[in-house]
Amino acid sequence: MLALRRRWMRRWWLTVLVLWASVGVVSVWSLRRTWEQLADYFTWAALRYGLAFNRLAAIGLGLCLGLTVALLVKETRFVLFGLTTTERKTLREELQKRR
């Protein structure tokens, strides 16, 4: 059962890596002028306006960061507390389907 969960998590992490390699790189590249401005003088207002005027880049970075943080929280919860009953049930059902 844990091998199946490990396989699922590997797929999720692969998805996150592909997302960062595609959407994340494009988003960071489109914000290059904002990064240059922030390197000269960092203010929270400059960061806010840089993201506000580059909405697609902000959405892309938010998607990448959000999925990464969600997976890190899920892995931490698993390490600290183990599987929940819902996850156990889902894994058992998936194992039965595969058998």
C-alpha cells in the first residue's frame, strides 16, 4: 500500500517539476525587468506593482508555488501523522482495482 502511495507522490513531484520547468521559467523570464528593478532598490510596493502589471506571470508563479507548498505540507503531514483513514481507504480501493 505504501509503495502505491510512493508512486503517486513521485508522479505529483514530477508534475510539479514539469510545471516549474515550463510555466515557472516563462513566468520568471517575463518578470526579468521587475527583478532588475528590485535588485537596485527593493520595496514591497515595487514587488506588488511588478506582479500586478504582469498578471499572467503572477498567476504562473502562484500556481507553481501553491502546488509546491501543498505537496510539501502533505508530505510533512504524512511523515508526522501517517495516512488518514480516507487515504487508506482510497489506497485499498486502488490496490483492489489493480489486483
